[in-house]
Amino acid sequence: MKESSRASSILHHASSIVHRPSSIVHRASSIIHRALCIVHCALILCIVHHASCIKIQAQRLHRLPNVTVTAKRPMKDIGVQKTTFDSLALKENIALSMADVLTFNSSVFVKNYGRATLSTVAFRGTSPSHTQVTWNGMRINNPMLGMTDFSTIPSYFIDQASLMHGTSSVNETGGGLGGLVRLGTLPDVADGFNAQYVQGIGSFKTFDEFARFTYGNDHWQLSTRAVYSASPNDYKYVNHDKKINIYDDDHNIIGQYHPTERNRSGSFKDLHILQEIYYNTLKGDRFGINAWYINSNRELPMLTTDYGDERGFENRQREQTFRGLLSWDHTRSTWRTGLKGGYIHSWVAYDYRREVSEGNWAAMTRSRSKVNTIYGQAEGEYTPNKKWYFTANISAHQHFVRSEDKNIILQEGDKAIVGYDKGRIELSGSASAKWQPVDRLGLSLVLREDMFGNEWAPVIPAFFIDGVVSRTGNVVLKASISRNYRFPSLNDLYFLPGGNPDLKNEHGFTYDVGVSFSTGKAGVFSIGGSATWFDSHIEDWIIWLPTPKGFFSPRNVKKVHAYGIEAKADLGIQLPQGWFFDLNGSYSWTPSINEGDKLSPADQSVGKQLPYVPGHSASLTGRLSWRTWSLLYKWCYYSERFTMSSNDYTLTGHLPTYFMNNVSIENLLSFRPADISLKLAVNNLFNEDYLSVLARPMPGINFEFFIGITPKFCKKEKSSDGINY
């Protein structure tokens, strides 16, 4: 239940390195916005210019015979329970964040505080702080909160995304009691200079812009991406937390109704820039630079229970984050080694002000947080023969965090305490051996050691096994077991008021067993799927509880038993006359039960489902394509969620089940100077009234239109008649 109170702490305490006047930030955002508009115009002019390339080499259509591709199962994935997202899901449209992608393409629970607000991800009945997130190998969980806001990760900035469920996350990092979200970018770009521009216009005066420029040759790959999104975000919704009385002429109440209101104080402006440079020596070495800058300015919407006037207060969060990464990969026929070094700087400001009298504003909260993280990693792989595969990895994250509320200064002797100012080193190392004695059987052992501050966790072992039961249908059985630990976040330990430096580490065992299959007929159909049973026992679960002093404080009070089933399936059918249909679905049943001791005789939480954990969740996507046309349907479902640990069915004690339906239609047009894509998306197709978090309004049916332009830059080509065009 108290995760929502921790979420409030999230909104009041976040991060950055240099505080700049807001006017400069707004001016910079305005300049970059204008730059994107200039890019738009430049691309249009480029199209006009290249329209002069009238003659193009005649296109010839060649029908190729069917090709059967076979491959050996990768040894690094022995026994791993993984969900991989394809590029169509990641690049569906520029308005999507990774939170949207995960909602409709997996069965993990995405907890959403509203449009363009905090969105967190939880696996297998655990909490968002039990989900680890990496970007190109560097962990990007906020060290203060232990979690990641997926609403600030544009899907167009991600080329590779996968989920490592439960035990499988130990292959990559520790602390993922629920699992790991692995995000990455690719160095592969087309030869020569290429460009793309996409403009999106949506309901609520929403504008999204995306531009990408790439250059590639045998040695160099360069890519620049930029996304800018802005909206007043003032959508209408029916407020079920309020009732308006209807009176007759004698002032007697003769009826009531729920008013229709607008989302108040919810505007946002988000800017993302990603620069990547790769150099390949063509002798087994590749060097890379990745730099990602975020500038976000968001208002925090009013609650559905708030009767105040939005013009009388300001509730705003600003963020500036930079993530930089240097990498070197050295590859030989039987071994590979790599080095990475990175730096993360984040500054987050939260301001809450009220107008106490006309023109007189009082600052109630002025939260400032700065996070600086230095990252380093070394890794190696060795394959002496076809039966053995060895890996070793060591990484370090050094965090420096300062969190303060400039309106609160407490005195302790002669020393002023303003929030907290702490540093912590986090080390993680692993070694693994994978063995395939025969083609049908694979075994894997992983040993991991973690250290936070000056405290070492016991060795984390993980064992995996898989075997091919039948080559017909490629039926594979998988099983794994691991022990895992999670150290408390810095807010858990030092947040003022309420931090608890005496917290113990969360720890537990996770088991899972599953089966997968895939079959089909080339050029006709393909079908595949998997089902997994998992069982986790987590002790010393950290939960924030109220204290007699009027604030919340974390304690190790719970023993949690999380278990259930995960299933997914996919189907692809090649239909006559160029039609193609594919369907992907996933489902999770995730009981997550508090099996701890009662804190008092009145404690009714023991034996109950954890707050904000749905017992059932599911997603479905279906795509029908014909030539250059594509129709996409997306559906997701979450069962009821309780907001209180007692699981009471009160007005505010639970959130009802909801279904979400989205649909989009797209057409690709090819002209001599450029390729044009046109897309219309309809979100919340059936205008559902739903809530993801208590008292946080969500939008009804809304529309988005996107136009994408990809110029075809002229290249001299020689036709069959020998003439250069």
C-alpha cells in the first residue's frame, strides 16, 4: 500500500548536477524546437531538390526460391526465460515510451500515474524497485529510489529490448528479484548519408517530432536522433470521485451525477537527444561513444479529489539528465573481451507553490536532487570448443547523491541537515560456465558476488538447464534456480524524514520451470509459444509504513511468497495475394502473498495480495498487412488491484479491472525523391473509464496522426544501356 507514498517521495526528491535558471532551460528547449522545425523544412527542400533526379534505374522484380535457415541454440541463453521485442513494436510511432511498449507487448505490470507522468514496471508480483534496468550494459536505476521511470525513455531511442524474467536476470546483474529490462542501441546504419523526419499531431494539442541523421561506411557509423514532445495535456475525463447534486425548485436533492472535468495542471515538454559514434577497425576491434541528453519540464496533474483552482498553485517537476558511455570490443574466433566506461548526471527539481494572496506566491516545497554516477565494466567470453562457453564480468557504479528540500532545514547541534548527501560504491562480479555435452542438452552455472558500500552479499548462485524434448516442433524444457539479494536504496536508508539505516537486505530463492515450442512451414505459417511456472520466496521485504510521528518509514516486516504462471504465444500466416497476418499474446497469473507476522492484533494484511499487484494481466497485438498497408490492433488487461494491504473492497480500497484497446492504420508511399509514411492511431478505442493509480485521471478516446519522410539521396547508377543517371 505504501508504494504510493514512496511514489510521492519520488515526486518530491529526484536528481541533476548543475542547477540553471529556468529561463535558460526554456530558451534552450525553444531553440532546439526551432532547430527541429528547420530540419523539417530542410528535408522538404531536400525532397524538392532530389525531385530533379527524374530518371532512376528500372526496378526489376525477382522471385527467390524458398530458403530454410537453421541455427544452433545460442549457448549464452541456456535455460534463460526471456522475452524479446521486435523492431515493429519499438518503432511503432514516435509518441510511444518504453512504458507503452511494455504495456501492450508483455504481461509485466506497468504502473502508470497518468499521461507523461511516472511509469514503473514490476515482474512476477514484485515491486518496481525489484526490477533492474540496463542501457547498453550500464545500469540506469535511480540510486535514490531503486527504480526507473519508463515514461522518460522514448521507444525510438531503443533498437534492442528484452526482458530477463526472474532467475535469468542473474546472468546480467544482481538485485533483480523480479527481473531485468535490457535496453540497447545498435551500431548498424545504412551506407552513405541518410535522414528521417516524423511529425506527429494528436489530441489535446499534442505535438511530437522526431529526426534522425545517419552516416555509414566500412569503418564509421554515426547516428544523431532527437525527439521533442509537448502538450497542454488537458484531456477530459469523468470524475468518479466527485458527485454533483441535482436540486428541484424547492432545493431538494433529486439526483446526482459524476462531473466531466479536464486534466488540470498536466502540461509537459520533453526533449531527448542521442548521439552515437562507432568506429570499426575491420580487424576485430570496435570503439563506440553513446551520449543521451534529457530535458524534461512537466507539471504534475491535480488529483481527482482536489477541489482547488489550478490557477492558484504550481506543481512542477523539471529534469536534466545526461548519460554517456565509451566502449571497446575486441573479438577473435574463440574469445571476446570488452571494456566500458560511463557517466550519469541527473538533476531533478520539484516545486510546489501556492498563491496566498493576489500576486503573492509562497513556496511550500523546493526539492532539489543531484545524482552523479561513474561506471566501469570489464567482460570476457571464451569458447574453447562447441561444448563449452565461459564468461566473466566485473562492473562498478560509484554514486554521489545529494537530496534536499530548500524549505526544510533541521538543526543537529551546530550542523545543518538538509536532506542527505551520500556516496556509495556498488560492485558486481560474475563468472559462468555453460556446457552442452550433447546437442539436445545444455547446463549453465553462474556465480555472482555483489557489494554495496562496505557490505558484501553472500555468493549468489544460479543454475540453469534446458533440453530439446522433440525436434519436431522444437519442444524445449527449461528450468532454473537461484538465490538473489537486493540492497536498500539510498532513500530507504537516508530519506529525511523517515529513512532507516538499520534495514536488512531483501533476499530469497526463485525457481522456475517451463516449456517452449516453435514450428511452421516456410512461406505459409509459423507458430510458437511458451509457458513457465515460477515460485519466489522473498524475506525481509522492505515496506514503508506510517509512524506515530506522522511520516512514513521503511521496515523489514514482510515475508512474501510470489508465484504463478507466465505464458506467451505468437502466430504468423502468409495469406494469398500478398496478405500477411501475425498475432502475439501474453498472460500472467501472479499471486503475491504477504506471509509475514502480524504487526498488531488489528493487522489484516497477512495472507493477502500485495497492494497494486494485479492477480492477472494479459496483452495481445494483431497485425494485418497487405502490400504497403498495415492495420494494427493492441489490447491489454489488468485485473483489479488493491490499494490497501488489507484488500478491503472500499471506495478507495481497490481499483477495478480495465481493458484497453488501441488501433492504428498505416500506409507507405514510395516516390522518386522520398518515401512517405502516413499513420492514424486511435488510443482507448472504446473510451474506457479506467485508473492505473488511485485518484490519477486517465484520458478517454484520443487520436494521433503521423507523417514520416525518408529522403532518397541521389546516387549515380549505371543502367543496362550504359548511361549514368
